Amino acid sequence: MTVEQERMDDATPESADAPPIIQALDVVKTYDTGKVKVEALRGVSITIHQGEMVAIMGPSGCGKTTLLNCLSGLDVIDSGRVSVDGVDLSTMSDNDKTEYRAQRMGFVFQFYNLLPVLSAVENVELPLLVSGVSAREARQRALQALDQVHLRDWAEHTPAELSGGERQRVTIARALVNSPAIVWGDEPTGDLDSTNAGEIMDLLCDLNERQRQTFVLVTHALEVAERTGRIIRMQDGQIISDNRIINREAGIWGPAEGAEPE
Amino acid sequence: MDSLFGIPMDTLMVVFLVAFAIVMSVVTALALRNRVLLKLGLRSIPRRRGRTVIIVLGLMLGTIIIAAAFGTGDTMTNTIRSSVLTSLGNIDEVISIRGTDTGTDFDGHGFIEGPEDIAYFDEALFGVVDEAIGDSELVDGIAPVISEPVAVQDTTSRQNEPRATLFASDPARLAGFGEIKEVGGGTVSLADLGPGEVYLNDEAADELNASAGDELLVFAGGQSVPLQVKAVVKYRGSLTEESALLLSLDAAQRLLDKEGLIKHIVVSNRGGALSGAKHSDEVIEALEPTLTPLNLEADPTKVDALDFANELGNVFTSFFVIFGTFSIVAGIMLIFLIFVMLAAERKPEMGMARAVGTKRRHLIQMFLFEGVVYDLVAAAIGALLGLAVAYGMVLIMAKAFTNFGVDIEQDFRLRSLIVAYTLGMLLTFIVVTVSAWRVSLLNIVSAIRDLPDPVLRKGGRLTLILGVLGLLIGVLLTFIGLSAEVMTFFMLGISFVILGLVPLLRRLGLPDRAAYTLPGIALVVWWLLPFDTFDFILPDFSQDISIFITSGIMVVIGATWTVMYNSDLLLRAIMAVFGRVRALAPVLKTAVAYPLTNRFRTGMTVAMFSLVVFTLVVMATLTNAFSQLFNDEEAFGGGFDIRATTVRINPIGDIDAAIEQSTTLSAEDFQVVASQSSLSLQARQVGSVGKEFETYPVRGLDDEFLANNTYEFALMAEGYDSPQEVWQALADDPGLAIVDPIPVPRRDQFGFQAGVPDFELEGFFLEDETFSPLEIDIEDPQTRTFFSLTIIGVLKDTFPEFMLGISTSQRKLEAAFVDRAQPTVHFFRLADGTDVAATADALESAFLTNGMEADALAEELKDAVGTQITFNYILQGFMGLGLVVGVAALGVISARSVVERRQQIGVLRSIGFKRGMVQLSFLLESSFIALLGIGLGSILGLILSFNIIRDGSQQASTENIEFAVPWLNLTVIFLIAYGASLLTTYLPARQASRVYPAEALRYE
């Protein structure tokens, strides 16, 4: 039985029943470059449940990365409300948000964004050190995380010495090392070839399945999105559809709870 | 100052101006031909103003240092020149009896009374001389003069001046010698003085608290003469810059009992006070036929004094330029670093430009245009700031020299400004050109993708050529060093061999770590081994200040390589120590990892800091050790408490009897009373080839002095084992003598001296363990009295100035010169518990008629050491300027890092780095580099200082020197440098912390 089949049978209903972990209500975000104003998000509302694996799709410039940044607290919103774990982000200070990210969130970026001056294991252990874990324990857990992504033997290598796929796996290990409740991925396979992209998605799906963490992935690739349990489509700063998988084998998707049918 | 390292400043100015003109013409021509490149090159300047400021700051440091060195040189020259003019006014030549000292020698602190008894001659001779040259177009004044030190008491104000110069001339002849002006009034003349009247110059009036109408007692020739002050005047040309009484010639002749006699004829050349001096050679040549038969000779007093002024200025400039070399080298490294980092910033842009057809020379030109603009501005600001630095340094110096009555006169000549500007500009231009060429060598693909350039192939031909070249140069220098016995060449030769090994080891396939670490360690060890390690196989090398400069550069290269190529070990060590602090661990990890990964820029910055800190530590430690060595009352005073001098025209024949007879002094207060006479004679070493008799002081030490002084020797002749034996031998055998160390040759030439005497010895070195007693012939040029002395000892370097000369027994001098060898210097060792200062005052009062000036030797030493310490501070501050280079480098690196790492900052923020942590990480990064450089430089500097001091302690002349680090001074300087580093990094760090994560992550 494949991971997808298991998800089709179990994960979806469970995720949908799980309590919401991320809630956005009427979120507006405008970028003012001085000369022009770009409305990146125009009243976006969304609810994501604990353990869900969600893909946000859409053409370039539709606002999907901005949505991810606003939901994760990396960026501030102009109006509306975003709450994570029931806490309104706007009530948190910059330091509180940073601390929250360190303890409850993990990030996977398109261009890996590893620190080139640190080895793989040092990159992975950094969030643990930030969270105050002792150096010894951090190293141990970082090695375990690398083990999970099958890079235990590459622990002492610097990013420059790794392939694109390997770098992305290090990024995933770094995102997961502190067992975050939510993992954000901004085009996690965008810089990879199809083989590597497939392997990375296998890994993410497997982790989502086994550890029940919430994954929110921004992607423009349908093959990536289709491996998640829910696809949110955006256009011009708005959500235009929100579908949940009903039968993966048959490729049947239906409107997510509260969403308008496509 | 008129020259730098022996090259006339005029020549330098012309050469640099021509070079400057050529450079600017070429750059302008290129710019006009390629206006687009000019536009492209210049567009970055206004865009990043902050960066432009840092670049200009970095580029101008070399010029600041050069200009500051010139400024101090010019000021010292001007100070002496000013004293010369105060003393001599329009007097250019002084004619005296042949062979006598003119009494107007300049010692750098002012005109001093010559140690010779000055002979008077018939006033009628003036007429002969006047007839010979008085109408000549070469001169505009000639006058008969008496100049004599006398003691004065103002009976109105009850103040004494034990040493004032009585200056007298014929008022009718003084027309060409400037005007005598009454303070607050008009011009006066000596002819206006009535019987019993005298003018006081303003200095004397200050000392005596005198004003017009005051009654004076002048003590001269054993009698006291009452005079009345007619007016207080200002007069330049009284043969003193200090207290003077001005009288008409006939009045002075009567007062001194020298009827019909004069002491000098003074000549004023055509032209002004300064411009007249250039005719001195012609005037003396014209005078010679007249003077020789009259047994007179003319001394080019002003030219000599002005030459000394220039020489001193040159010494100051050379001194500060040499000690500024390290900062200039660091400045050059900074310029290189700045341009390499500018290139790194524009790499993709440059790659694209190359890809679409821009040639390498176009890239070079673009950088050159930009660099020249920075350069022109930086050199201009640098030259002006250099003036400000020189002004500050001179202000501090002025305070230090006040102890010696020297009034510093600020000066900076346009010529120096031009040389500083053009030299600074050209130096920077060369580095900019080399940097531009270096950055143009980019790999187009990696530049477009902003990836590191491919590593140079290890086994390439260039590697081999570099290695072999290094070895060849090294062997050649080693050979030259060994055959010429010159330490710098030898040490440098071996260093080049070691440096040459790096490319060869890489070619042999050794990993970079080993290929750099092994030679790096070898270089450090080679330079920091104790100096006597290889004494058993190596010759006795001579060495000079260049060894210090090369040692600094070499050990810093070696140490920086070693550290940078073993950075992982350092990182591990740091993490092991500080990583335990959980809050600090993640910040520390990134803070240290970045600089250790960016080997080039970190290495350059560490090397800049290390180089400057190294020199600072060495200089501060050595000057401190030497100051302490010289701050030895026993070595300075020779076991005496007071030194007193009397005027020659009224010496104290028997000082013991005089004390016994005094009603104000108690003989019990004096444990030892010793005396010394001094004559200015001519000396020559027997057997020296091609050497003439040269003037040098010869001192006669009485038996009390010989038996009781505690002066020690740097060298004692064979057969003498202790200073006491040497002194006893002088007492027993009048044919023996000792000498101060100045005429003795040295293997180590670290000194900077002006006015070094012409009298020199040869055949041995001060650093030797002993020497064979050597014969010197002594001749009195006045009477042609001739005798020989055998030198059996050389005083230690700690000898006081008043022991300068050849010292023999008083009996020897008395036998040769009878009355002329009258003791005029007296030394007193006081009984326990006697107040030294009070006794010195009492001696001055008791022997006022003899013009006695008495000084507590401990106080004299304190003043001398105080001046030395102030000077040390100035030197430390000046060398500390170089730390600005390191600080600026950190500023450039930090600013660049914020741009370079923007996205990574975003990642750090996304994984939980708070703003403060990002900021702290940048500050720690700078701290790490600054502290590594400071630490490395300190350790290397301390080891070298220890070796130098250890070496010094093994030489008799400086055997008491002790290793003592002036931690307080160094800590203050380092804290300032470190604080400035943090401050420079603070803004970029703050900027980095303000980066919003989402925005940073979007940044590509």
C-alpha cells in the first residue's frame, strides 16, 4: 500500500476533523514600493487543521508566497486576522513571533537557504540551539534528523559539497528537527529535477503521515500539489478554489469544508 | 626639514608632482576616450554614500600618517629655527680666536655656553677685519662683541638669575643687526644708556621680576657691579634666547675688566635673518685671508644651527615615517581589501558585462576611474587631517619639552603638504591599479552566477615559478646577509625560502592546510627564536630598524596563515569554551563561522590589526623598558645628589674651602664634594686611517669624583674587571681615560640622532665583551698643546649628558693647561636626611657671585624621564592610528556582509533568531576578528619584545633592562580600537537586525 493510499483512507477525514491550527480571516496585504501599490492579498480567509497537508497553488504573482509569509508570521498583514494555535499573531511582539517560530514551526525554501559557512549537521542543529537545547543534545537530534532524510553520512559536509536534492533534504531535516507543529514549504521542489522532486515529496508525505505534522506547501507544480490532501488555488491575491482529496486513486477532489465548489 | 631618508624634499616634490601629472594625464585621457566607462565607473560613488565615506576613510590613512610625520618634522625644524633666530638675529658668522669654541654651539635645547674658556682679543683687530670686509657687498653689518655669562641680582625685587648673558657691542656698529625695541615702546639704542645703566631683555626681566628703574648687582670676574635697568627690551641677536643684559661695549669692558678687548666679531650677511645665511661660505672665504694671520677664525654659526634644525626635523620625520610604515602597510592592505570587496559586490554585473563583450581592460578602467576619484579626495582629506594629527602631537610634545625651556613653534610647509598629498595619492593609485587588475581576472560564468572563483590549479606553472622565485630570492638574500653580516638580509633571505616553499608544497600535492601551516609556523618560529639561538654558527650581524619592520610583516604573515588555515580548530576551541552558554551558542556559531570561512577578508583584516598591534606592543614595551632603564638615579647621578655649574669667568677654585667659609651652608650636610673641569679640545684615535682631529669635550675629574662616583661601563678594556678598578686606574695613572658610548661603533643601529659628533672611534663595537686599551691623541687647537690618552672604559648608554666626552683625571688636565682647566662643575653627595632641593637652593644663593646653577639630579632625571614618557605616549598614539585601518576594514566587511547575507539573515530570522541575536552575531563577528588580530599581534609582539629585552640584558650597556609590559597604556589603546570596531559594526549590524524575514527571503 502506498503512502497516498493510506492517506486516502485515513488521513483526510481525520485531518478535517482535527482542530484548526491556522486561521486567517479577511487578510489584506499591500506592498507599497513608493511608485506603485501592489495588493498581494485581498481579503483571504482560510482555515487549516492540525495534521493537514495543504498545497497553495497559483500563477506567479498571485500572492501564494505572501500568504505563506503572513500565515507563518514572517510578514505582517495590513488588515484582517491570522491566528496560529488559537493565538492572534497581531498580538505577538516580533520577539514572541520569532520564539514561536523557533519552537513550533519549520521552514523549507525553494533555494534551500542553508548557511553556507556551516556543515549540514550544524545547519540542522541551529534551530535547536536557538531554542536553548544543549549543544550535545542538539547535535544528537540533528544527526537523527539527518538520518531520517538519509544524510547521516553527509553530516560534516558543507552545502557547497551537496547536490540540490541533498541540500533540500538538509533543509527538511532542519525544518523538522525541533518537531514543529507546522512545516511551511515555499516551492520546496521548485529548484529540483523531477526525480529529486519526487523523492522530496515522498519524504514530506511520509513525515506528514508518520508524525502528523501540518504541512503548508506553496507550489506551482500540479504533480506536487496532487500529492497533498488539499489544494488551495489563488489568483490576484484571492483564493479562487479550495479542494480536498476524496479519492486519490480515482483522482476525485471535492470542496473543502466551508469552501465554494469549483 | 629638508630631506627624507637623505633625499632632498625639493627633489621628492618635483618627482612626485611629475608622477602625479603623468598619472592624471593618462587617467584623464582614458576617461575622455571612454566616457561611457567613466560614467559607469563613477555612478556608484553617489549611490552608496555611507560606503563611499568608509572607502575614503580607508584610503586616506596612509596620507594622514605621511602628512603627520612631515608636520612634526617641519615643526621641530621651525622650533629650532625660531630659537636660532631669537639668539642670533641677523648674526650669521661669529669670529673668535682660532681654536676656541665660539661659545654659541647649539645643542638642540638652545645655545649653550661652550665648555672652552673663551679668549679675548685686541679690539684693534676689529678694525682690520672691518676694513677687509666691512665694505663688501656680501655683508651688511659687522660689530665687535662681548658675550659673557654672568650672575645677576635684582636688589629691588630681590630675585636672582644665576646665569644671564651679558651682551655688549658698539652701538654705532649695530645698525645691520636689527633693532632693539623697548617693550611697549619704540626703538632704543645702546648709545642711549647712561653710565651705570643697562637694558634687560624680556626673558631676564621675567626671571628677575624686574622693570625699568630696578637696581641690579652684576657678578662678574669676582666683583659685583651695581647697574640700573633703563628699560626692558626685546632684541633678537644677543647670542642667547634666554636672559640677557645689553650694554655698550666700553661699559662692558670696564665691568669685566677687559679694557680694549673684545671676545667676538659678529657678521651679518647681506639679506634677511634667514636668507643671509646662504652667503656664509662666500663670506668665510672672503674673510679667511684676513683672519688667518690674525689667529682668528670665522664660524658659520647660523648655517650650522639651521643645519641642525633641518637635521632634527629630518630625524623626526624619518622616525615617524618609519614607525608609521606598519600603518601604511596596513592601509595598503585595506585599500586592496576594499577594492576586492567592491568587486565581489559587483561580480554578477561584471560577469554580465564581460559576457556581452566588455574587455578586461575596460573593467580595469572602470575601477580605476572610480578609484582615482576616491583617491584624489582621500589624499586631500588625508593630508589635511595629517596636519591636524601633527598639530595634536606637537601640542603634547610642547608640554613635554617645556621642561627644557623649548617653546614649540608649529609649522607645516606647503612643500611637505604637496609631497604628502602626491605621495599618498600615488601610493593609493598603485594599489588601486593592482586591485583593479586583480578583480578583472574573473571567471565569467562564476561571476554571473555569483559563485566563488574556481581555485587556482595547484600544480600550475605559475605555482612552480612563484616557488622557485621565492627560493632563489631567499638564497640570494641569505648569501648577501651572511657575507655582509647584515641581519635584515639574512633573516629576510631565510623567510623568502620559507615563503617559496608554500607554492612548492602545494604543487607537491600537500593539502592547503599543511602547505600554509608548516611554512607559517616556520616563519613565526624563525623570527621569534631568541636572538642568540644560532650564535654558535652565525657571524655577529649588524642590524638596524629595518629588522623591526621586516620582523613585524613576516611574523604576521606566518601567524595569519597558520590561524586562517586551522580555523576549524579555533572554531572548535571557541565553541568548547563559550558554546556551553546556551543563549550564546547559536549566535556564536554563526559569528565565528562566517569570518573563518571567508579566509581572504578575515585574514587581511586580522593581519591589519595584528601588524599594527604587534608594532604597538613592541614599541610600547621597549620604550617602557628603556624608560625604566634610564630612570635609574644611580646610573644618572653616579651616586651624587646635586650637580652645580659656575660661570667660567668666576669659578670656585676650592669648593670644599668655599663651603667651609660659607655662612649659609653647613659642611656636615655634604658627604662628598667632587669637581669636574671641561675643555673643548680635538681628539683623534691613534692609527685611524683618514681621520682628522675632531672637536670633542675633554673632562678632568678630580680625585673625589674618581673615588666616589658609581658610573658603570658598557665596555671595560682587557685587564679590568669592575668599574671601581677602572676609576681607580684613572686616579692612579693620569694617562688613562674613559669615554661616553656615542663615538663607539655599534652593530645595532636603532637610534635616530641629530647632531652626532664627528669624533668617532673604530676597531671594536659597543656590543663586544671587552676591547684592547686604545690610544687617542688630544690636541688643543688654540695652544697646540698635545698629549695622548689611553681609553680603558666606555660608559653605559644610561650615562647622563653631562658626562659626554673623554674623561680623564683633573691632574692630567691641570698639568697640561694649568689655569684653563679650572673646575666649573661640582657634584655633591649629601649626608643622609639632608633636603636635596633646599640644599641646591642654598648653594645657588651662597655662590650667586660665581653664577652657580645647582640642580637636584633626581629632579633632572625625573624631567628627562617625564619627557621620554610623554614622547612614548605620542609615539604610541601615532602608531595606534594604524588601528583605524583595522576598524575601517571591519566597517567595510560588515557593510558588505549585510548585503551579501540578506537572504541568510532571513533564514536565521525564520528559524528563530531574534533581532537582537542577528545584531549580536554581527557584533561578535567583528569582535572575533578584532580580538583575534589584537590577541595575535599582542602575543607576537610580546615574544619579540621579550627577546629584544633579553638580548639587551645580555649586553653590559643595558644589562639592567627589565621586561615590563605597559599593560595600562596598551589596554587603553586596544579598548579604544575595539570599541571603535564595535561602533563601526553597530550600524550595519542594526541594519541587518531590521531586515524583515519575508523581505529578506524574497531577496535574490
